[in-house]
Amino acid sequence: MSGEHKRMQLNNLLQRSYGTHALTWATNQTGPQHSTPWTAVAYINGVEYGRGSGWTQGDAKEQAAGLAYPALYHQIYNRYP
């Protein structure tokens, strides 16, 4: 899986299997904006599939998507990508 496009790959898998509204994000940053990392959680149909952190919101979502994608893929196809 490409390191730059994990969210896109997750979205593509979701569109084929669950539709476009299955994925929701929860993002959080605590502390000063200039020095606190973001946390992002990927929820699919209300179930947490991946959690990541990074210095930007996008980085945190990429990391969470990188964990969510293989878990969802395994659930759908009963094997890992």
C-alpha cells in the first residue's frame, strides 16, 4: 500500500463494499496548536478500525487509515492485502 494514499485506498475499498457514508473521522488536538500532535480515529459504521497520530491532521488520518485498511480488507475478503 502506498505510504501517501492510504486514505484514498481506504475510501475506494469502502465504496466497493459499504458505500460512501460508512467512514467517519474523529480528530483531536490538545494543547498549543504549534506544538501538539493530532490524533485521528477512523470509524466504519460506528466501529473503530484505526487510530493514528501526527503533527498535522492529515498525517494522523493517513496513519489511522493505514491501520484501518488491512483490518477492513481482512474482514471483507478473509485475508490480508
